[in-house]
Amino acid sequence: MNGKATVRTRPHDRRAQILRTAAGLFHERGYHGVGVDEIAAAVGVSGPALYKHFRGKHDLLWHAIDSGMARFESVTADGLEELLDAMVALALERRELGVLWQRESRNLNEPERAEFRHRLRRNAERNAELLRRARPELGERDALLLSWGITALVSSPSHHRAAPDGYPALLRAMVSAVARSTSLIAAPPVPVPEEAQTTRASRREAILAAATRLFGRNGFAAVSNDDIGAATGVTGPTVYKHFASKTEILITALNRGGEALQLALDRALAHAPDRAGALSAVVASYADFAAGHPDLIGVLITEVTHLPPEERHANRRKQHRYVAEWTRLLRAERPELSEPEALALVHGALTLINDLVRLPVTRSRAHLNDELAGLALDVLRSGGTARAGAERETADRPRDTTRRSA
């Protein structure tokens, strides 16, 4: 002991460390599933120490979303390939951003949410300009759709844990497949129909439909039984005559969606002309369902975190089984792919469809279902060839039999 007091210095990047930790926890457990004290404890500071850097949990969420958006806005690229390289690198560096942007941005206040959407749209338009420069044959609407498709794909690592060897190159191949896709169908825009306000004979079904729409657009936590009742034309307490709780409505909606997807998959497989056509049939069935039920798709991919643990695990298992069917079909068509590679491609294709069906830019497209299926198949059939080619080259190379191991 030298008698000198030990002075602990505050890490120079404490603010950035808190922000990274909060973003990771919001991604994993959802904004409403994390408290400020938990974030502070994960960083190794006290709650009051955290408040020296951020005003609270909402402030943390805004800065997590804002900082990620700023990183993408800062990308400068003279050409399309340079842009795609930068977007893929950022997506893998900030893997949590896709979920924060899609699921947790609904917890921002209205001015923040409007600003974020404006910046996201402006970024998509900038990228669409680069697409048109590289592909002059594209019209503005088509270039914008492909730009949003690329944005969806770079957000896909946020929705799964798959990380096969060479994943950066695989993700790069996916975005390139969409950027170079010829799956879009030239057609003038069609009128966008107003939402039907058809009265249902079953009050229970009317409540379920209204709740699904509200959950998909605003998030489960932001919707009250009074909101559901108002959307159905009844009082909030009337909802309890048909469902014991708001959580029961969510469970019913998720179970309904999962069962419908499985039935559509079974139907597609039963009517596929042969094994080679099975994957295309299943992709088309999903595109049809997603385009017809965008709010339910939103609930399926964003609201599972609000279920009780047992229900949440059961729902995740159903989703994993569904994804496993796609993965099996893809590997049957492309046996050179490893299981992790095929899984990553499947997640990319599903995320592409899930994101595009919920965008206003898609609503007036005359052949949306076919275009979604075509783009998803472009993704599924991208990547993997370099590794397969290297393996074939190694297999075809004459063996050197003069050297033997001792």
C-alpha cells in the first residue's frame, strides 16, 4: 500500500455504452419489457448515474433509433455497388436496428415518429436514385420498391440469430439479387380501395378483426380495450363479454394467423406440380396471405413478446416449424447450401415480404402478390455459388498421390 487513494475514472464512452446496452435490451425484450434500472445494472452504473446522460427510457429509445438512422444517412456512395457494400456492413454492425425501427419506433411520440418516417423515406428515395442511375430502364415507382426491398433485407439480420460462415457475403448477394431483380411487372398503378367497414354478424369476430388491425399498426401496448371497442362500435367493457382480457385477444389473433399460414403451406404443397415447384408454390402462398393480411403479418412478427412465457414459447415453436419447412424445400432445390445458409436466405425472403406488404408504396401495385413472390425467390436463389464452385473445383482437381501422411 502506498497510502495514495485510488481514483476511479469514468469511461470516456459511458454514454455510448449505455446507448448500446439499451438498444440491445430493447431489441431482445421489447421497449416495455425493460426498465431503466435494468439498463443501468447491465452497464454497471446506478440509475441516477444513467440519468446524467439520458432523461429516461424514452430518451434512450429515441437516441438508439436516431443514431442508427444517422449512420445510414451518413453513407456516401458514388455508385450502387458501393452503396450496397456500406449498407450490408452497417446492418451487421448494428444488428438490432431492424427491430428497433419496425417494432419499437411505435413507442416514440408523434413528432419523433413523423421525423423518423420522413428520414427513412428520404433515405429510400436517395437509394432509389442510385438504382435508377445503375438501371436506367427502371421507372420511379419500381426503383423505389426495390429500394425498400433492399432496406428490408438489410434489416433481416435483426430478426434472427443465424450467422453462417460467410454471412456478410451471403447478405450482400441477397441485396444484389433484389437490386438487379427483373421480377417487377410493368403496369400502371391501380386505385387503392378504402378500408371496408363491413358489419360482421359475429361481434366476437368484429372485435378480433379490429384488435388485430390496431395491434398491427400501433402495437399491443399502445392499444386499450376502449380503443378496440370504439373501433368495433361498442363500449370497452363489452369487449370482456367475448374475451377475458386484451392478452386473450392477442393470443387468439396469433393462433389464428399461425394456423392460417400452416393451412396455406399445406395447400401449396398438395397442389405443387412436382418437387421442383414446391418451393415456388409455398413462396407464392405466403406472398398471397401476407398481401391480403398485412396487419396480421405485423402482429405475427412484432407482438409475440407481449405473450405470457408459455404462450410465447409455443408461438415461437410454431414459427420455427414454419421456417423449417421453407428451409427444407430450399435445400432440396439447392443441395449445395448448408443448413445455416439456407436458414439465413429464408429469413431474408420472409422479411422482404413482411416489410413490403406493410408499406403504402405497395398498395397501388397491380401485380403485387406475383412481384413479392418473384423478389423472394430471387433472394432464395442468390448466394452460395462461390462456396459450391470452390468445392467442385477441389473435387475435380487431380489428387497428388506422391505425398502421404506419416
